[in-house]
Amino acid sequence: MTTAPARTAEVAGSFLRLGLTSFGGPVAHLGYFRETFVGRRSWLDDREYADLVALCQMLPGPASSQVGMGLGLRRAGLPGLAAAWVTFTLPSAILLTLFALGLSAFGELGDAGWLLGLKAAAVAVVAGAVQSMAKTLTPDARRASIAAAALILMLIIPNSIVPTALVQIVAIVLGGVLGLAWLKRPHKGAKNRETPAETRVASRGARRLGISALIAFVALLVGLPALTAATGDATLRLIDIFYRAGALVFGGGHVVLPLLEAELVPTGLVDHDTFLAGYGAAQAVPGPLFTFAAFLGASMTTGPSGILGAGIALLAIFLPAGLLVIGILPFWERLRAWKPATAALTGVNAAVVGLLGAALYDPVFVEGITSPATLALAVAAFIAGTMWKVPAWATVIVAGLLGWLLL
């Protein structure tokens, strides 16, 4: 019989290899996970894996990381969840932290050619993400209309009147309400899923732990802003910003871009050129895109920064994901059969396409396309990624090199 420590070590070893080699974003990560844990290790079967993926795609946060946490939790309990997250996340977090520390040593980035190349690559990557997500999440008129409503809301309300972060929350809530009203009936592209006769029954202890995790999730989401406002503490502010980003992002890593940009750039906590350079670099490393938080934490202009800031930001942005996996997994079989919940979440997912579309225009396109040459580079990178299927990491590296040589 395999002991608990041995299982935890097995989880850590498996996910460390994946963290070092899993390029290609969350969709690719899910493929690597299936090959490793269903195909080779037989930790679970295809039905169980599909159920876990379906759950994590409905939750806010980084879906592939949440699937990894769920796999670790199933295999070795809470220590397995922690081991899966740490080992899958750490390689890219270390690389991005080192990149941030290197940038800080150069001071002002200015109009460095390699930076212009990274910005152009960011335009291509985000445009590709919008295109891909729109095909999946807005394939019909109703969901496309929800996305358009969110995009229009983001573009017509200036930050000087209503903070962008608040408008984003309103857009997400609006998407949920419209989804609840419009999408209860089966829609184009929906697949009927039958609940299997044999389901994993959660133990009473797992349900109690799940309820505690959900209470903690809500308490932190509500309490951190209040504590930050009351104390003015810079560390609490950092935790609050990244925790809320992790708790409110539906649709994967690219959608975190507008949420974090709205919190960090207008307030001067992170320079805009630095923000876009880090986002471009995050495409070129393996592992989850949410490790972009480590780069931002290390790049903060006030409060904790460097290695400490990177660690705080990383923990804060992933904490909601872990709490939700622990909290929802014991109740998943019942939740997925409740049609109003799935309708509302479908609407939310459509709205995030609009949020990302608005971010593609401002700040990504507005700041990234500064000349005909950068536009040409962005178009070439977009074609390479969407038509020729060049991996994002390779596109980013080549764009940076071309920018350094030509711009």
C-alpha cells in the first residue's frame, strides 16, 4: 500500500516535470494532464477527468491549475493539493521573478526595441485569445450579445468617472444576470451530459472542509478590502489586489490582464511598459499564466517588491483557486445538475470575452502599436500563432529578437 507521504512525493514529482515542460497555455496543460494521469498513471478514468475539468472551467480562477489542484487533492489530500500547486507553479514563477529583477536593474525601459517587440507580441497573443474564446464561449447571437454588452460597457465608461475595476465587476454580474434570463434553455453548441449512475460520494469530513473553505473564500473577498481601507497597509493592499483578481477572473489567464492592469497601472504601482513586458514574457515560460502575478509583485513601485512581493502576489492570486476547489468539489455532482447555476455561469463566460476584447483595444493595442513597424510585427505574430500554429512562447521570443534587431 502506498503511504500518504509517498503519494504526496509522487504528486510533487509528476507536477514538477509538468511545470518544467508544459508550454502552450491552459488547453495544452489539460492535454498534458490527461496524458499523464489518465493515460500513463491511471489515477482516474476519462469520465472522472472530464468531470473535474468541467468543474474547474465553471469556477473563477486558472482552470488548468485548479485541475492540477483537484488531481493532487484526489491523490493525496490537502498535502497533495499543495504539492501539485507548488511544483507546477514554481518553475515559471521563478523565471518571471528573475526577469522582473533584471528589468529593475535597467531602470527606465523607454523605447527599447526588444520591449517594442514584446508589446507587439502581446497584441497578437491577446487577439488570438479573444478569437479562440469567442468561438468557444460566444457561438450564438445571445452569448455574442452578452459579450458585446460587456465590451461596450468597458469602453464607454471612463476610468475618471467610475474605476475600471468596478466596471469590470458590473460587467461580470450583468453577464450572469443575462445568462440566467436568456440561457436556461439548451443553446447552440451545448452538449447534454448525463450524470453517471456511479458518482463519487463526498465524505462528511470533506463536505465540512468544503464549507469552511467557501466561508474563508467569501470572508477574504469581503474582508480584505475593508481591512486595507481601514489600515492603509501596503502589504494588505497587495494581497487584496491579487486575491480579488484570482477570485473574480472567469475564462482563464488572459482575462486576468484587464483586472490587474486596472488596479496596478493607473495607481502607479507598476509602470505600464513594465506591465506589458512582463505579460509578453509570461507567454514564453512553461506553466500557468497566473504566475504573471510573481512578475508584478516583484515589480511593485511601493510596498513589498522583489522576491517578497513576488511571493505574496503569487500566493494571493492562487489562494481563491485552492479554496474553491476544496469548497466546491464535494458538492459538484449536485451543482452541475442545477440549471440556473450553469446558465448564469455561461453568461459570465460570455461577458469575459467582452472584457478581454476591451482590454485588447486599451491598453494592449493602444500602448503596443506605436508605429507601422510594430503593427506589421503584431500582424505577423498573430498570423504565425493562429494560422501556422506557432506556439506562443516561440512567437514572443522571435518578436522580442526582431524588435531588438529592427526597431
